Amino acid sequence: MAGIVHIFHAGRRGYRQRVHTERPKPLQQYTTEELYNRFRFGLDDINYIADLVRPQLQCRTLRSHALTVEEQVLIALRFYACGTFYEVIADSMGVHRTTVGEVVTAVSDALARLLDLFLTFPTDGQIAKVRQKYFLLGDMPNTIGVIDCTHVHIQAPRQREWEYVNRKGRHSINVQLVGDADLAITNCVVRWPGSVHDARIFRESRLFTEFQTNRPDGVILADSAYPLLPWVMTPFPTANTPSQMRYNNAHGRTRCAIERLNGVLKRRFACLNYLRVEPQGACQITLACIVLHNIAESPSLTSMIPQSPLHLLMIRPTYGFPSK
């Protein structure tokens, strides 16, 4: 009997050694074209994005087989690119489903904090060049931006569900975007439920408040859902004269840049077609995709970032929900 007890204690009841499976290494096994197809970015771009978010995502140790920053960025980019279930991402990246959810949340928050760095409205020194690009696009003079809203569909939230039902009967976040002629995003508002009208989002935005006080040196083009202001030009509801028809045609050719921008954004990041998360998480993911879109559309921005981006930790993400 004593011998059996001795063997029992020697076996250390309940202990089982953890076995870690080898994770895929996309950066080593895929070509540049294959990386673009799966993650929407190449090797250099992925490393650049990883350096941007490294201060927030870097683990202090490698205990418990911790994910590297590059692996976290790849998991998030894979989700942004295809927008499928977490289980599918987990199977392809060699991690657990809950890990994918935590990584997407962490990476989205880190990228959202960079919003003010990558979204800038044209300055006084850039306005002349912006006007020229817009005029070449649609013969519309004095244009410095185009504005429109797009809906990011989400699953029915657990709280205030009715506020997120848009005019098409689907739950969504109504996202306001201002773009330039190069399809880069210069301003955004990501906070309002889908039932809120475009005009209200515009009136409540910081862009409206600032430009009402300090009128810009140019005009922003908008559709008929927006108010007509000295710095906001909308089309004629009914063109009765040849000059009004020419104006509407030029307005439409120029304003279609924001329609193309919305299409490119949702095609590049398919997750924005439907997000299976709560509204707060949907706003974070949308902001992250907006930052990544500008990185993809403006590669020259990489030269503007300092080598050590530790100061970016102090930049607050500009998202949230209106107070009741």
C-alpha cells in the first residue's frame, strides 16, 4: 500500500505538459503578391504597420508562447481583409478563436489612436494643388473636398437596438467621410447609429463647427441630403437652364470621388460590409480600416513618421457615442 502511494505522488496528479503547435509564418512563406491578396499589404508595409503599433502591443516576455507584434498585426489584417468568422481566422493563423477577438480589439484600438496623425485636411499651402486635381477631375472650380456618409452594417446590438436600424431596415453605423481627389480620407466621423440622418451628423461634427467660424478657402461638394452653405455646394434639385445642367454635371463628376472612395474602402477591407460585434467595437474596427486605407493610398506618409513612435501613445482615438 505504501508503494502505491509513493508512485501516486511521484506521478504528480493533474499535471500535463503543454504542447505548443507551430504557427504559420506568412511573412516567410508568401510572396509579395500573395501577401497583398491575403492581407492587403506587402512585406514592407506590414513591418511598417507593426512598428507603428509596437509600443502598445509588444509583450514584455515570450512566456506562454506569446504572439509577436507582427503576428498580431497579421491576424488583424487578415480579419480586416476578409471579414469572416473568428474561427476561420483562427484556423488559418494557428491560434484560438478567443485570441483572434482579443488581437483584433487590441490592434484596432492601437490603430485608432493614430487617426489624427494620418487624417489631415488640406492646409493653406496644399489647397492650390487640391483645387487643381479636382478641376481636372470634373471641371468644378474651387473644390477642396467631397463629403458623404456610408453605412457599416453590424449585428443587432444588445442595447438601444432600435437606434441602429437605418432606412433600409438593417442595423448599421452611419460613417461620415470627407475625401480628396486621390481617394484619401481627410476627415471622418465614426460614432452615430444608422438611424441618424446625414445632415445631423454633419451639423454635429467638429468640421462643421470649425468651418462655420473660420470659413475655408474653397468649397466642399455634397449631395442633396446636406444643407447649402457658403462653403458647401449641393446640386440643383431640378436643372431648368443650360447653366444649371452644366453645374450639376460638373458637380456630379467631381463628387463621384467620394463614391469611389467608399467602394475602394469596403472592397479593400471586406469586414466593413458586415461586422459581428457591438457598436463600440465596430467603431474601433472602422477607424482602424480608415487609418490603414490612408496608409495604402498615401505611401509617402511613411516618411513623415519618426523612427520611434512612442509619443503616439498619447493620441486619443476620436470615436465614441453621442451622450443622451
